Amino acid sequence: MFRVKVAATLALLIAGTTALAYFTLPQTLEAQLLLNAEEELVLAATSQARHERLEDFALTAKAREIADFSGLRESLTDEYTGNFAYQRHLGVYNKGLLRWKFVFENLQKEKESARDLDLDLTQRRPFTPDLLFVTDDAGSGVAALGQGRYDWYNVNVAQDHPTVLKTQLGAPLKDTWRWRWSQSDDENLVRVGLAPIQQGSERFLGVVVVGVLINDGAAQSASRALEGRGVAYFAHERIYGSTLSPDDEGLLAQQLFPRLKDQGAEPAPVRVRIQGRDLLALARYHSANASGAPSGFIVLTDITDALTPAQQLRNRILLGGLALLLLALSATLVLLQLFIRSLEEIDRTIQEVVAGNRAAEFRVSGSDSLPRDMARSLNLLSAALRGERMPDEDDEEAADWGDLMVDDVTATSMMRAINRDQLHVEGSPQVVGVPLPRATASPDADKRLYDEYVTARKNLGEDVSELDFDGFSKRLEKNRQILKKKHNARDVGFTVVVRDGKVVLKPEPIL
């Protein structure tokens, strides 16, 4: 049971430390990694916003250039007979717009290899706009280039897109429209630039509208510029183009748009989960939409890979904790086994003593100090109970060079015979050739005492090869402390004497 308790305590300690590390260190690392990802995402969104502002300037510049074309103004002010709307439609198309078709085609041939940054605003991609049409001063369609040009002329464009009439104020505008070329077409998201057609400074003739589609192709192009990050374009909480699949677009819309409503003009990054992957989504609204339409773009970054180091740290902590637990338990069990084996040896000796073998000696085979001390104490107790001299740990060292001290009775009588006004015994004996000094107690005195003791034994012809100062000093100090306590002396000095043909030490008190 003892082993189980120790092992369980150790296991709980390691498990608690591992759990603390598991729940704190990876979270701290994950928070920092997430912060880094958010900062990079904000930089990417800022870059995309700047790029789109340049595109807006390019659209409005292109619209202004077309609106300033004299042939377009003339075609809007010409006198037409017959079906006025149709004749005006043909006149504006042939005289005012067809020229631009060839301009765009030539521009594409000449500038195909050039970078947008090296081109004038009016020459930037797309060279041919996805949407180009002209309205009259009432906002009705007159003529267009490209897709659906016959489907909507003489239709009141301003009714669905009031920005057309705002252009009468004389300044180019930019906006985001949801646009259909015909009633049978799907709705598209179009970024448009509008410029007024004026004759002189006061007469308003109509509006030129130039637009580019915001679709999957535009999202793919933006993604390449943003180092592969996901991009999506939205308006009125609907995604019109993205780098995602239709199903993933739906998941993004469900998780993101409800959380944008309370975040103001610059929403914070939002964490979403799509197809088992964690992503950060950052929405930015198109700036200065003339109609106030809530449109914009979303930049996405996959943080599953970015947070991988935090998950790896969790795994390493778990594995490290498990390895440490197994190692610690193994080491603990081995040490416990050795410790308990020593206790079992003591227990067997106790059983021998109980059985009648009073002379049984307590011995342990291990090196642990606690069982050895227990065995030594039990040996002392056993000797006292038998009325024998108690064993001493230094007996083996002293056995070969005799007793240092005179016997206890003699030492006591010597102590009592000393005059308390003196610090040594009158008429102390001497060994031939070795003067016996006055008793003293200090480290230097102990060394001198040792030298005198060795010399005295040599003079008596005794073997001193087994003597050493460390053992001598240790036993000397032990006897000094015993006598100090027993006779209430401040200290005890020793003098070398010869008694009964044997070299011994005589104690002298220092009171």
C-alpha cells in the first residue's frame, strides 16, 4: 500500500504539471499565432482596398474620357425623324460608341504585355469594359456596347440605379450595381464609374456608364495578388464571386454576415469554419458608393496550418508528460523496492530477536542512510537491553590502535580531582622523550595532540600504521562533547599519558 501511495502521489504531481502546461503554453502560443495571422490579414485587406480604389479611379477616368468625346455629344443632340428612340439609339451607337470598340481592341494589342502601373488610368485593364452604355438626361438607356445592347435601350435605368441622375451634378461618381443585361440573365455584381455628358457648362445631355464584373474571375485575380489568400465579393449579404465553391460560399455567408451587422464600417476579423478548416475572414466595404449600397470584399486566410505549431506543442507536452511519468514511476518503484528490501531485512532480524536470538545483529545490504541508521540504532538498543557495551560506528577504526580514552570511572575521578583554579593536573606523567603539554582545546591543539599520541605509541614500540588524523579527530571530538555535557564544562582538553603500559588520553576541563 505504501508503494501505491507514493506512486499515486507522484503520478498526480506529474499529471497536474502536465495539465497546467497543456492548457497554458499552447494557448499562449496560439494567441500569438492568431494575432500574427490577424495582422497579416489586415495588411492584405488594406492592400486590396488600395488596389480597388485605383480601379475605381480608372473606371471614372475612362467614363469621363468617353463622355468628353465630341461625336457622342453630337449624336445625342442630332435631329432624328421617324422612330426617335430607335433612330437615336442607332446614331449614338454608330457615331458615339462604335469608335470606342476599335480603340479598346487596339489598346489590347498594343498594351497586352504592359503592367497596369505603367499605363494611364484610361488604359488600364480590362481594356474593354464589361459594361459600357449611354443614358439620356432622363436616365433612360440610349445605346450600349457588348452584351444585351438591344435588350434594354429606352428602359429607365435610373429607376433601379438612382446614381445615374446624381451624376447631373457634374462630377464623376462610382458605385456598385446588381445588374442584369436582360430579364432572363442572372444577376451580376458590377463596379461602375459614371461621368456626365455635358454641352457647355450648363446643359446636361446624359451619362456614360463604364463597369467591370465582380465575379469569380475577379476574385481569382485578386487572390493571386494576395499570395493565394481567399477572396469573395458581396453585396446585400450575398456573395457574387469568390475563390470558394458554391457550398462554401453559403457556409461563409451564414457565419459571417450576421456578425458584421454590429461591427461598423471596419469590421474585425471573424473566425469561421469551412469544411473542417479554421479560417479568418475580414470584410471591407467599398468606399464612397454613391448609392450607399452595402457592398465590399472579404479576404480569407486559412489559420489551420498557422496554428499547427500550437497543436504540435500540445502533442509534445502530452508525450513528454507521459514519458516523464513512466520514467519517474519506474525510478520510484526501483528505489522503493531497494528501500523496502532494507526494511524487510530489519524486520527479519526483529523476528529473530523475538524468537529468542538476542545476539542477532541488525544489518542492511542497501546504501540508503535511513535503513542503515535504523539498523545502527536497533543494534545500540539491543546491546543496552543485553547489558553489553554499546557498539560504536568507529569501533572498527579504533580496534587496531587501542582505546583513546581512559575508562569512564578513571576519567570521572580525574575530572573531580582537578583543582578548579587550574587548567591541568599537577605532576602529569611523561613518556620518555615526549614532553606532555598543558591541556588545551583547539584545531591546532588537536593536531599537536595527535602527533604526540603517535610519537608516544612509537616510543612504546606499537604499530601506528592504521592511525589517521581524521579518525582520531572525529573520536576525540565525540568524547569531548560527552564529557562537556556530563561534567558541565565549557570545554575539555586532553593530555597524552601512559597508564599501565598503554598510551591513553587524560581529559582536563576548561571551565
